[in-house]
Amino acid sequence: MTKPVPPAMPSRPAPSDDSFLSGAISVRQPADGYRVGTDAVMLAASINLAKKQARVLDMGAGVGAVSLAVRQRLGYGHITAIEKDPFCAELLAHNIAENNLAEAIRPVQGDITQMPVMLRASFDAVIANPPFHHASDKNPRSRRRSLAHNGDGESSLCDWVKSGLWALRDKGRLTFIIRADRTDEVMAALHSGGAGEILLYPLWSYATSPAVRMIITARKGVKGAMALLPGLVLHRPSGALTPKAQKVMKGEGLMLTHPATSHL
């Protein structure tokens, strides 16, 4: 079955210069298309590294929002940020330099399903905000937004999990943010890949609505039961951010800890 083809991607769309985390991080990003938002901030807030020398892989890094936010909050760790789209990869390199993090974050243009063999089993943590909409969902008009939301049709969520586990060291941690209704797919891929101690951290738009996002994290080569954590409500009935969500959007971290272990 053929899939609808989104509009052609312009080689040099107009960028805009923006900031997030209350101005702590500046980003240059496409003015039209996928832009840094709540998902990137929430994913970055959930990353807590157990050692100062930790090596992190950010798969599908885009313009670098997650990598920048993780490094800005923690102040340690070395991140390899891989991005397939040439223009976004160019902006990624620019943003790393602009935020004075060239010694801490290494940009790489490449496909997460075809990473250099030298990266195999070399990271303590792998993080991603992968394309998580269903292939049958309507494609956004913007080609770059379509790639970020729906993917390119060449790799599935299962492929993203496989690639992440491939790059992780034994007992390393993989953390994704996904659409909540695709949690079962990611959990199945994690189990198939031998990952355990799965933690689920749901995000609700409102206290009375179904969860819209799920932060899901697991450890490679570790047996352990799944745990469902309390999660976070993002908005008050008025539409304003809840106090906790406001703190996270300003740079505060989230602690995702398995009830049966102290490992992060």
C-alpha cells in the first residue's frame, strides 16, 4: 500500500532564533515545521546520569534541544547527538557552538539504523524523541514536521528501540518519550531486546483526560518488573501550566526511580 508523500523539503528554509528553559538555552530552528516543544523539555528533564563521565547518545537529535537541555541541567556527561536531516544537523552543530558546549556534545549527521560499528555497546544512556505517530495519521503539510512526527517510512518504533539497545552498554538505560497509545509497542520491543526494569511515566494534558505522552525507560540486560509511576499533569483546567510543569519547563528535573532499585 502506498503512503501519501508529504510536500518536498526545501533545502534551506528560513530559520528562527529562539530560547527555552527561561532563556538558559538558545536554539536556531526551522521557522516552519517541527519546533522545540514540551516533549523535548520533558524528555530532557527525565535524564539523570549516575556518573560524571557518562556517555549519552541522543538519537534523532533534531536541532539539539534535548542534548542541550540535559547538559545544561546536569553540567556533566558527554553526548553524541545524531541527526539524519542535513539542514537540522547543520543547525544542531550551530546550536552546540552557540551554547558553548562543543566540548560536551558531538554532532553527527547520520541514520540511527546505520550507525558506525564503533558506537556499538558504547553508551551508558540512550535517549530519543522518535517519530511516534501512526503511519495512517494525516501527514503535516511541512515535510520536516512530517519526518519528526511520522518518520520516513523506513524505520519503525521497534527499529528505534533495537538501535538504542544496540548502542547501549550492558545495564545501560534507554529513555524515550512517545505517544501514550504506542506504549505497548515499545514495551514489546524492549522485552524482545532483553531490557527490563521498565518504568512508565505518563503525561496528562489535564487531570481528567487520558495520558497524551509516555516517558518510558528501561535497562539493557537487566531483569526486573515494570513499574508505573505517578506521572505529571501539564495543565490546569484554565489551560495554564500546573506549578510542577512550570518548574520543569524552567529547567527542573524529573526523578524516575524504580521502587525496587536505587539505580537511575
